[in-house]
Amino acid sequence: MKKNTVSREVQLLSKKEAIQELQKLFLEIRKHDNLYYNNDSPEITDAEYDKLKLLNLAIEERFPELIKTKSPSKTVGGEPAVKFSRVRHTVPMLSLANIFNNDDIEKFLSRIRQELRLDFTSELEISVEPKIDGVSFSALYENGRLVLGSTRGNGSEGENITQNLKTIAGLPKILTSDLHPVPKILEIRGEVFINKNDFLKLNQEQKSKGSKLFANPRNAAAGSLRQIDPLITQSRNLRVFAYAWGTVENRTWDTQHSYLTCLKDWGVPVNPDTEICLTADRIKSVFRSISDMRGTLDYDIDGVVYKVNSVAYQMQIGALSKAPKWAVAHKFEAERASTVLKKIDIQVGRTGALTPVGRLQPINVGGVIVSNVTLHNESEIKRKDIREGDTVIIQRAGDVIPQIIKVVQEKRRQDTEPFSYPEQCPECQSTAICEEDEVVRRCTGGLACPAQAVERLKHFVSRNAFDIEGLGKNTIDDFYAQNRIKNPADIFTLELRDSLPHNLKPIRSNEGWGRTSAAKLFKAINERRTISLDRFLFALGIRHVGQETTKLLARKYKSIDMLQDQIAAATATATGKNSEEYLTLCNIKGIGEKIASGITSFFSSDQNQKIIMELQKQINIEPLTEVVNTNSFLTNKTVVFTGTLEKMSRTTAKNEAELKGARVSNSVSAKTDIVVAGQNAGSKARKATLLGIQIVSEDDYIQLINT
């Protein structure tokens, strides 16, 4: 997301929308900071993270009165982890602002000259150095001895990693020199990293031990540095480059370059590819040079850092709360490589989505061996004309998630064919459909599809469906793995099969079970052999069909047999969507064609029909029995519930409203008549206030339904 694009989006925001967006961004950025800095397991790419920060900054620039002290634009990194003691940074460890192109270089230099009141003929030295993609560290030396090591943490406080830092062979424990005296108090700052070859060896060791693999060298360095046992850290062959300082007593250097010279004299590793530049053109040239050699380096870099060389100038320019104004990081575009797409596999997710996955000839991209790549969906494959056997250009977006950028057409073999996306589920052979307003093709097999079976079974026994006590998520997982329950009908034959003489492993013999607990489970199952039609339909997990829709269907068709007959007629090939039955289904208030399509697809599946037939042998499906009050205060009103209800469950509250003739909705709009606000009511109550909608408490609502 480029800055001008962000600006256009932000200009359309109202102040109220800006408040909501900033709150969402605060929570999301804080979550990803914690994942990145404390758990070493980021979920999004660097590029995606930068977009979030850029959007946050743009909103704050337009609405400066909304800036909070804990805003992501004012804070650095994540909170220190609880397993290490905290270290307070005397001088905050700031991060760097990012730039992304040559125009940004010009703007940075222009801003620096304005800050210093230098004209464009005055000399301005800029230190240019590779940006190491590692973990920031601080090493405090007193009288030349290393006494304290810490991470950056949130910029103000970090984690005490002294013992781990001392295991890094390249970082001296004692500083000595006759050429450049070592200050009595000296805090050296830099980056801990792991070489690419060492990273690959580490992951091979992790794999052989059955341990979790690291996603990239940066995560490996972070995880290794934050080990409880320093011996593990020592075994990981970590390295350091130093480039900055914090607390210092009697500083003897006056430039960034002379500080690096001191570090080298003291035996502290510094990056050899650092240069002093005097012009924007030379800076751009060095950036291109470092970018070109990126793939040949044995360590990861993710950009180039530009710093004002003069320390006096740095002090004059100063810093913001999060970053110095005299330095920026010029981030690279995502790294790319070429390899062969050997095969396209189709994976079926728990919601039935058919997702294509590309199997690659393994390739090293930025220190990570990439062998699989997401192909997103059917339309993306068609748009890029991706075929098995193609030579493709791979990019690690944000240097984390691999994706195919393009096909190298000139290397395509003559015998390749366009990829044919399956119209049947590879797991259960049910029809796979792609609805008009979606790009994802989905299996319609539902309960009959093995790929969806476990999650569907969990839904089947959930509170608003069959509500079988004792059949929780973990029990379903166990029973499915043990082949005790493979489809919903198996639940109701479980007791019979468990009691058969040839059953060598009854449930009571499972760990954590016994005769009493098994008997309680069978009793709970038997108590649910009678169910209302609406709950039965909800239990089936039909796509797009929620509780409200199942009630509409139950009221309209009365019985499961009538519903099946009408759906069969609605999907008959002779009439299809022009049939009276299909139009009747679509015209039920609250359904429409999208939901109707999900219903007809589900009931058209032979596998689903077989499961329903097996269930009918075991259970009794009763018509929905409701006596709707058509002369109530709530009749024909649209009601929304928000917050925590203390005197009744949300389900009971909704049912009571429907029995009074109300329509229950999940969202507030101009068509909403009443909002029932429980404890800790949030955005729905605020929106109702803005729209002038009547808001009632839980006590007021109870009075309404009892009158």
C-alpha cells in the first residue's frame, strides 16, 4: 500500500470512523508485535505489517487530536517476556522510520538540510550501511568488561539476556585497546543474527529431532537468543554486528564512521560494507549495489540504513518518541528466485474450500528453503496461466510468505496444458461449486466429506444444534481418530456398537474414561433422540444457513420430508431454478437466491441424503412448534441484542422475541427498531445511539416480553 493510496483512503474517513479504525489498528499491531518480538512467530509479512503502521500514521496525521500515548506510532517493539527479568534502558532503544524509494531519499536529505539550515551547496555526510535482519541487542561494558546484555523489548524496557549474550563467540567479554581508549561506561548496540548456512544446519537438526522448524534466520536468531539454557544459545553459532551506542561516559568519537573505527579496534564486529556518501546519487548507487549483492551474502539483510554521519548534527536534529529524525531504513522489495512448479495439488479445508497448493523444485530464497507455494484460488491460476511444469518466479512477500509472481513463458514446454480445476471434491467426490460472488470453489459434500467431517461433527453436537453433553471438541477428535464416530448417525449407534461382544476396546477402557462416564455419555445421547426441525437443520451445517434461516425453513415446510420433497422439485433438471418450488424457496423473507443455492446444493448431494436417511432411523425430527403472538409490542419489530445478558441466555432472549412476532437481527441498521443492551454493550449500542434507535436494558426487555 503506497502512501498516496493510504492518504486517499484516509481522506474519506469521518472522525468517528477514524477512532474505530485506530482502535482496531492498535489491537492488531500490538498482537503482531507480541508474535514477532516475544514469540518469534510472525503471522503476517513485513510488508503487511508496514501497511498497518503506515495506515495508522496516516490517520493520526489527519486527526492529530486522536493520537494516544500508547499509539503504535509512539511505541517500539513488544513488551518484555515474563521469563526474563526486565532491564530499563537508560537511553531508549528506538526503531527506524522506513522509506521505500528514491524519492524518499531526496525527501529525507531535504528534511535534514532544513533541520540543520544547510543550503544545498554545503557538504552533508551520510553513513550508508546494510540493515541486518536480526535481533537488536544492547551490551553494557563497565571498565571494559561486559556486565549486562539486553534485548530492545518495547524500547524502554528489554529482557536481561546477559548470560546468553556472553556465549556469542564474536562479542568480546573484555574490551582493550591502546589506540582508542575504552570509555569507563559504554553501551554497545547492534544486531544478533545467524548465517544462512548455520540456519539451514539448525533446521536440519530440528527436523531430525522432530522439533519445530524456524521460518527464517531472523526467527532462529530470536528464538536462540531467548533460551532459558545458555548452552542451547551457545550451540546455535550466533553472530553480531555492532553499529550504535546508548549510554556512554566520555565519548571520544564525533562521527558514526569514527565510532565504527573504534569498535573494530576494540574487536567488536562491524559490517564491512559501510560507506560515507556525499550526494543523493551516490546513496542511490550504493543502495543498488547492496541490493544486488544481497543474494550472495551469507546473512540476511532487509534494507539499507542512512544515518547523518556527524554526531553533533545528530544531537541537533534530535528524535521523535519512536525513531531518530537523523536516520531512516530504506527497505528492499521482496526477494525473488526462479524454480520449477512440479505439481498443483488441491487441498480441502474444514469449510469445504478447495485451495490449490503448488509443489516446487526446492529453492533457497533469502535463507529459507521454499518447496510449497500458495496459488490462492482458481481465478488466480487462470489469470496468471500457471501450469504444471512451468518455470516460475517466486517471491517471499515481506520475506516470509512465498508466492508466484509470474510464469517464465519462454521456458514453458510445448506439451503443457492449462490446469483443469476439479469440479468434484478430491476427498469425497461431491460436486464442488463456485458461487457467483465468490472466488473460492467449495465442496458441497458437507457431512459426507472426510476433510470436513471432524469440524462438522463438532458443529452437529454443539449447543444450538443437538447439544449433547459430554461430546466436546476433544472427545470428537478422539472418537474420530479411533473410528468410533465418522458421521452423525454413528453418534446414535455408539452405545450399541460399544456393547458388542467382539468390541475389544470399549469406551470405558479409554484413558480418563470408566463405566460411569461412558454411561453418562450414552444417557446424554439418548436424551437427544428427539429434536425440532429447526435445530436439526442447523446441526447439518448447511452453507449460509444459520439459526434464523433454519427457523424460517421449519416454519415454511413443517417437516423434514416436506422440505426434502420441495427441494427435490426445486432442483429437478426439467424445471430447475424456474420451478415454482425454487422460486418459493427464494421468496421466503430472509432467504434469497444465495442462501437458496446453499440449501439446494446440500440436499442435492447423494451422500448428504444418505446421512439424513441414516439419522432418521435413529432419531425423531419434530415440527417446529411455536405460538407466535401477533398482537405484541414487539410484533413486526426488528430487535438486536448486544452485550452480556445476566438473567437469560442470548438464545432464550432471541426465542422469546421471535415468539412475540419480532425479527431478530445480528447487526444495527436504520431498519432496527429496538436494541437490547446488556452489560458491556459495545459498538452496536453506540451505533444505535447515533441512529436514534430505542435502547432498552435487559430488565426493560423482560418487562416487554411479559406484557
